[in-house]
Amino acid sequence: MSLALLVQNLKKKGPARPSFFPESDSWKRVLVTFIALIVYNFIFDFLGFALTTFLFVGFLVKFIFPQSWARTLVVAVSASILARLLFINFLETQLPKGF
């Protein structure tokens, strides 16, 4: 089966798959998301798991994948509540509570 797929792909003309960065400024989103993850790591102990997760998800939804403020708040609150229920209540992991 692998040999058949290889032959089929070799017969195709043009790029085999779309570009990893479809837009010219996509690398900026990747860089900003990476920086946001570093900031998440630094403020995690101080602000706690739930608040830091809320801010991180809110940032991603609003600025990386632009959405309305209402949708941003709904997604950020939902994600932080579900993450808290999963990690703290269900899996019983010990995560920082914050100030």
C-alpha cells in the first residue's frame, strides 16, 4: 500500500500539500503564541491555574484567532472551568490556587 501511495504521489504535478504557513504573516502568530506560553509559565504560580488559563485562552481567542468579546469571554470562561474540573476535581492534581 505504501508503494502504491508513493507512486501515486510521484505522478502528481505541483506541491504535494499546502504550505505550513498559508498567510505571509502566520509566523508572527506562532511567535506571539510562544511568547504567551512563556508568560503563562511565569505568572502561573502567582495568579493560579484557573485565572492564568482564563487569561491565556482569552488572549488566544481574541488576538490570535480574532473573535468578538462575547465569544472570547464565553470560550475563556468555559475552557478555564472545564480545565479546572478536569485537572483539579477529576484527576485530583495539585495546581497553584494563586493569591
